[in-house]
Amino acid sequence: MPSSVSSRVTRLHRLLKRPVAIYTLFGLLVASNVLTGVALLMTPEITSLFASAPDRSYTAYEERMLALRMEVDRLHSRQYRQAGDLNLQMQELAQQQQFLAEQHSFVRILAEKAEELGLDIDLGDSQTTAAIAPASLPDPSQDGDSSIQSFQTSLDHMVDESRLALAAIGEAADKSTSEIVSGLRELGVRPDFSDVQSEAMGGPFMPPEEGDGSSTSLAENANNVMVSLEKFDIARSTLQGLPVFYPFTSRHSISSGFGNRKDPFGGYSAFHSGVDFPATSGTPVLAAGYGKVTYAGRMNGYGNLIEIEHNGIKTRYGHLSYIGVKVGQIVSAGEVIGKVGSTGRSTGPHLHFEIRINDTPKNPMPYINISRSLSEYLTG
């Protein structure tokens, strides 16, 4: 019996000892809640709420807390959306910057090509031909909308520069092409533009820009300029392939023109198949165009004669004192081929210059006039 009582006392002691820690923690939690409640009740707003109407005030307090929580969530959501919008705008600006930089570089290439072709382009204050350093992307977390707007303005400036440069290049190319075509018309020659497409001609692909479609896009402008440059190149090449270069290094007077005239020897009317340039004996004579020498020697009436074929058109240079080329030789426009003399049927030192098409003499004056009016397109 005593042992039974002893064992019960021992078990009771163990049961009482085990939850001590739990009871201690529970007591601390209760004390903490009591202190928090006292502090809350001590605030003026809560005191007035409970003092006036406990149930109704507590409900109003809960509603106030809910409204504040909803406002915080709303503000957080709006800030998140704004940050997302800014990040999206930054991505779009970065893509736009890359695309504009590529277009800007292509415009610079077109400007350099125009200069190589000899076009005189007035770019004004545009810096398109200079190296383009992409602007730094702004930090939306620091400047926000104002920074993005500033960067967008710089991109718009790049577009404006490109448009102005393209307009200047296209205008110069079209104007020059028109002048050349007009001059060639006087010779009965028309440049062949059949291989030039009115739209995209190749080269870097420039996709169309987004917009309302009310104005021509930058890409379309660039493609149109490419067409203009190709047409100018064809027109200039056609011009330079003709015998339109002046046969002297400086201008000379003409003593006898093309057509019927009074023969200097017999005094009767006779046909003059070319034009005569009085000059000092020994004055260098230049080829009127690129071509192949088909005759170099003496010919009845001409004395020492050189004949050159230029794509179906022939030029003749008579009464020379010296022949500096041989048959079959290829000569360039402006190359010295002989010297002025008075050989053959001549009354004094001069150059007899002829143009022949299908072996029929043609008036050389339109060719000589072009050598003056379109001289800027005969170099380079």
C-alpha cells in the first residue's frame, strides 16, 4: 500500500513538472496581449470609439482598417503598373534606338555614295555624315517620365536629321539627273532606266515604320533616294560614254562651223563636215571620249587624221602635225592623242573636228555645248 501511494505521488510530480515551460510561455503571451491591448486602448481615437459606442465604434474601426489596407494595395498595384509601363517603354525605346541607329548609318552610306558620284549636297546643319554615337538610355527609377521624354526627343531629332539629309540627297540626285537627261535629249540619246525599279532596289532591308500613313516613312524615303542615286549614276555614265569632252585643255574660238560654207580655196559653196578650231601648231589635241582608235594616218583632204569609235559614234581629228596613237589602241576621255597642225587641205594651223554616226557627219556643236554646260558631270 505505501509503495502504491509513493508511485502515485511520483507520477503526479512528473505531470506537474512537464508543462511548466508551456505554462510559462502561455503566461508571457497573455501578458504581452494585455500590454498591447492597454496601449491600444490608451490611444485617443480608440478611447473615444469605445467611450461612445463600443459595438458600433469597433465596427467602424474595422472598416477603417480595411479601407486603409485597400488603399495601400491600390497604391502598390499602381506603382507596380507604372514600373511595368516604364520598363516596357524603356524596352520599346531601346528597340527604336537600335533601329534608328541602323537607319542613320544607312543614310550616312547614301550620303557618302552621293559624294563619290560627284553630287554637290547641301546638308545644312545636319550631322548625318558624322559618326553617330547612340544616346544613353535613361534610368526610369530616377527620372521617370521626364527622362523618357528627353530620350524620346533625342530619337526624334535623329529622325529629323535623317529626313533632312535624305531630302537633300534625293533633291540633288533628281536635279542632276534631270539636267543630264535634258542635255542628252539634244543629242537624241536617252539613258536606259529600264532596270531601275521604282520601289525597293535591294540593299539593307528597312521595314516600314508605324504611323498613320499620312506621310512618307523614313524607310520609303531612303529607298526612293537609292532609286534617285541609281538613275543619276546611269545618266552620268551614259553622258561620259559619249564623245562630249572638249578636245583642248582650254576653250578655243571656232573659225568655221558645220554645214554649207564658202570654200576657202575655190570660193564656191561647199559642205563642211565638221568645225574648225584655230590654234597654235603643236597645241595638244585631246580625245573627246573613251574609245578605240580605228584610224591613224594620212587621209585625202584631212592630212594627218585620227579616228576614234565611241559606242557607235566616231570622232575625227584632222590636219594634225603629230599622231600619238595607233590603230586598235584604247584611249580615255581627255587623253592627248596628237598635236595641232596644218597638214592636208588647210590654210593654216587648226583642228578639224568631226562627229559621225553610221558614217554620216553630224553637227558637233551640241556635243561641244554639252562639254561646257555639263562639265561638272564629266569628271570623276
